[in-house]
Amino acid sequence: MSATTETRKPSKGVGAANKASSVLVRVGKAVGGVVGVLYQAGRDTIDTVIRNIIPFMAFVSVIVGIVNYTGLGNLLANFVAPLASSLIGLLAICIFCAIPVLSPVLGPGAVIAQVVGVLLGTRIGQGDIPPQYALPALFAINPQVGCDFIPVGLALGEAEPETVEAGVPAVLFSRLVTGPIAVVIAYFASFGLYSSN
């Protein structure tokens, strides 16, 4: 009997040790899995930044440098700024900024948006232009926003090359259509917005 009892006691100790080691193994596997996922996420992030974000930043820097150095942005902005005092003029500015070839170039520097916005704000402050043109002007000078980022956005979404080829012009042309519609909606939405008391 004592021999049987002695053999049973070590088996209980071995069972407890096995359970403890089993728990440690599970915890180790769980921690290893989390670390592996985080490590792979870091690798994917760095890969995405190097392949997509940095080339886009270089492109934007070059475009901004060209626009600023040549003064093309200020020239275009001063050319279209007088149109900002009427709905037809705002629609013309919107269509000009949303032209699919120009919008990716005008987007990074946002030169037209800055210059026209400042000129329009100044003229509204001086009383030359009614304040209800502020809201439609906001939509008129911004249809190019994000047009330079479309290829990068599609690449970040892991779109196929064929999808990028079709998606970029589709979005650019859709901005050419939706931009003027937004200006008209903003124009009618601004009625009574700036009523004098």
C-alpha cells in the first residue's frame, strides 16, 4: 500500500507540472502570435510607405516647386479671381479647376484655392461682393482637392493596375460633373444664410 501511495504522489506532481507547462506553452504561443502579427504589420507599413507614400510626396514636392517657381499658380489664380463675383463666374472657376488634366497639378499647391479664397474674402469684407457668395465659392475653388492623391489611394487599397487605370480618370471626370452641381446647391443653400438683422 505504501508503495502504491508513493507511486501515486509523483504522478500527481507530474500532472500539475504538465498543466503548468501547458499553460505556459499556450501563453507563449499567444504572445508569439501577437508579436508576429505586429511585426508583419510593421513590415507591411514600411513597404507601403516606401512604395506608395514617398513617391507621392516626391511628386507633390516637384509640382509645388514648379508651380511656385514659375508663378503659374498665381497667374492662373489672378486670371480667374474676377469671375468670383457671380454664380456663372463661380461655375467657370469650378470647371476650370476640375479639368482632369489640370486638377492633379492644381491640387498639391492649392494655389488657386488660396489666392481666390483670399481675394474673395477681402472683397466680401469690403462689401464689394455679397456674403452669400462665400459658400458657393468654397465649393467652386476646391473641386481639385484630392485629385492628385487618387492613384496613391487606389494603390493603398491594393487595387489592381487595371482598376487604377480605369479609376483615376473616372474620379477626375466625376469631379468635373459633381463640382458645378455642388456650387449650384451651395448657392441656393446660402439664401438667407447671411441675413442682416
